Amino acid sequence: MFTLRSTFAYESEHRFAQGFIVTNKLPEATTVHWHGLEVPLNMDGVPFISQPLIEPGQTFVYEYTVHQNGTFFYHCHMAMQEMMGMIGLFIIHPKQPYSPRVDKDFGLILQGWALLPNNPIPNSLAMEFNWLTINGKAGPATTPMIVKQGERVRLRIVNLGMDHHPMHIHGNQFYVTGTEGGRAPESTWFPGNTVIVGVAQARDVEFDAIYAGHWMFHCHLPHHMMNQMLSMAGPMTQAGRGVQTGKGMEEGMGVIRQGHALSEDLAPGLGRGMGDSTEKERNTTNLAGPSPHLQQNTLSETNKKRVPGYPQDMFMIMDEEVAKPETYKLPPRWTASMMGMMTLVRVLPPDVYEEVQRRTREGIAEPPTGQPVQSPHKH
């Protein structure tokens, strides 16, 4: 990591001078790039082209004048360090506040990682990524955003990964009000509920939270909604025999090289040939297969019968493991629907909102205390 300290800021007629002292605490050289900011070349953070490398233990001072406003970010300009998460938001507020004003302003950084079983360090050289995060967490460990009903909300979304992400909100319409270039003119705003945030882009979206509820906000690419990207070709009902790991990229993508579409060669598997360790030993995992809690609690007698190729989906309930003040009054088993690049915007009535705020201040976390979801159909 490196340490970054803001050292001074003074106002001129229309601009601000800003200085940062960067001390490199990594075991390798680094630099810092100020993404989207119009800075002098010698402050741009590109190794050798605009500045010398900041070697381990060295300090470099960045100083420049800021005349923009909007959602920007800073990151290392060493590619592998970027892929290991060295990024931060750089929010520049205008002298005259934006209109309409917002009551809640959230920052979300989207990233992707290559993680294989028994590998504690992400593979930054990989071309495929199986763990997608918002602010370093995957659902359901992401922290819900808490909003009081009637408030206006801004989400600042930044993407620094290898994939584009169509970010979708449930139950609401929003306007895209800004990009990595700053605030967009209001004449260009139009309603929607999904915005593509491309690699190295930022998007600001705003909406009025008039509908109470627990609204999902997530990437709508199917594999990004299910983290670990299990291959869906072949039968998923392999409980007891386990699921292969360490498969090559072709097998993981469903490219038939031998056998047929339902052969063991194309059975569900983890891993995409992203590390040498999984090529040496092809272990198995019982992660995939029928979900016991579904069989016991939610499926009819008819649906309990085994059908070749099904179930094609899995749930994992971990309400207690991810409990925090912000999950207060969510319905039991809510985590079954939260995987991958997912989080919640919780629009709460005033009384529940105030209770969540109190619990947040006091650090009170407990398993869900909300009401179970009831079937709308009565038999």
C-alpha cells in the first residue's frame, strides 16, 4: 500500500491548489494517476513519461490546481497494482451546490478478481474474473445503503476492472447526472433504471426515493450476479460426487473439445486455468448440487423429484454471518438472493430509518428480525 496525505488547499478566485504527499510502503515501485483530472504533465503519474518511479520507502509530492468538479478517482498507474485494488474516490464539490440537492450521496467502486480454491492471493495476470465486488465486498457482505423515504439519492459509481457492468436498480427510475468528465448538463438527462459503467468510467445517477422497500442494486450480467461463475453446461445434480476444479478456459466457457454437451468433460466446474496450483491436482468440491434447505422448506413434493440437469441454481443463506446494523428488519433468508456484484438500497419509513441509524451509531448487529416473505397465493 501507499499512504496519501492531503497537505494543503487554498482558494483562488475560481480554483483550488491541492497537494498530496505520497509515501510508497509497497515492496515495489509505484506512481499515482489522477483519473480524469486536468493536471500538469509532471503530476500525471505515468512512470518515466511524466515522472520517475516512486521506489519503496520514497516519498513524492503531487501538487496541482483543481478547476473541475464531479466524481473522479485516483489509482496506481502500474497495471497489476490496479488489479489488486489500489484505487480511491476523488470527489470535487462545486462552489455552488448542484441542483436539485441530494440528501444521501454514496460512492461505489466496482472491481473484479481472479480467485481460485486454496489460493489466498488474487491472480492479477488472469484474463477471466470470478469474484466481483462493490467497495471490496461481494453480496451479501456488501453494506446496504440506508435512505429515508422521500429523500433524494445520488450514487457515484466507478469501475476499475476488466469488465463493463450494466448497473440496475429495482423499483425506481434514475437519471444519469454525471460521468468521469464531471457534471452533465440537465438537458442531457433522461430516465432509466440501468446504466452501463464501462471500464475506467464513472457514472453519477440520482433519483427520488419515494417507494419504501429493500431495492436491489446490482450488475445485470448473469455471471456477475452469481460469483464464482459455475459452468452451467451439463448436469448440476452431482451431489456426493463433487464438482471438478482447475478446469481449463475452454471447458469453463463450454467449448466442446471432446465428448458431448452432457458428458463429464463439460460437467459443472470451478476454475478457468488461472493458476498452476490447480493444474497439478484436480480436487473436487461439493459446492454445487441440490440445495438442502430448498428441498426441505420451499419445494413441493412433486418438485422434490430429481430431474436431470436441475436444479440449475443454488442458494446460500448466511444471514448471521453478515449481520450488521444496516441489515436490521430485513426478512429472514434475505441473503439467499444476494450474490456477486450486488447490494441493497433500503428506502425506509422514518421510524425504521431512525432505529437503523441508532443501531449504526451504537454498533448493534443481530440476525434479521423482519417478517418472513409470505406467498401471495392461498390454497
